[in-house]
Amino acid sequence: MKFVGLVVCGAGALGSVLLSPAVANAEAVQCVSTSGQQMTVVEPAAACGSAVEDRGTAAAYGLGGIGYAKSIGGASALGVGVSGGVGASEGTGGVPAALGLGPGSVAIVSVERGSLSLAIAGTGSNALVADVDQGVVCAGSAALAWNALSGVACVATPVGVFSTR
């Protein structure tokens, strides 16, 4: 029953994040790096940064927000900040992805090894995915964090925070 509640609340949180209003005419910047490259773009209303230590790819997008991605050891990292949000990801191997969607949202993924790690935060909410032994954290009313390697996930909704731990 707990799992069903997590799925239902997760769908509701994700829906509210995806349907939240965006800022019109948001400034867009992108940073994409491969093999040993790094890139930074700072504009008045958006910023991004990407870096790859050895091999892999890192893509960061600031759509009226701040995005950052760092790849180590072949990871495919993604960080997206939209409409005042911050999305920052860093990982060794796997696919770390962080999306901050809306004012005051912060989504962070920082994993040393992994497969897929996903953090999505909506307006005024926070989502964090850390290493397997450290887990995931969700706060606010619209957040989702999932570490596929450990199978641990959490969802923050207007009615509370639900976790598989």
C-alpha cells in the first residue's frame, strides 16, 4: 500500500511540476561539454556551466534559471534550471539528471557511481540525490528524487513527503 501511495503522489507531484507556469520570454543559455572540456555562460537572467573531466558528456541549460552539469568517468550528466530554478548534477558514470523548475526550486544530484539518478524540484521545493549510503531528500510541495542504483526514492507533495526508505 505504501508503494501505491508513493506512485500516486509521485505522479501528482510530477504533474504539478510539469504544469506549473513558466516565465514568458525567459532568457535561454546552453553549455555542452565532452572529453576534457568545460564551458560557462552567464547572462543577466540565466546561467549555465558544464565540465567533463576525462570522458563522457555534460549538458546544462538555463532557461531563465541556472543549470550545471559535471561528468566524471563517462557519465552523461544533465542540469536544467527553468524560470528561477536551479538544477545541478555531478556523477561518475551513469546518468545524473537534475531539473529545477520554477522560482526557489533547487534540484541536486551528486553521485560517485550510479546508473540513473534523477532529481526534479518544482516551485519553492528541493530534491537531492546522493550516493547509495546517503540516500535521497525531498522537501517542499513538488519534488521527486530517485536513485536507481539503490532503488530509493522520495516524493514531496502538498499533503506530505513520502519515501521508500
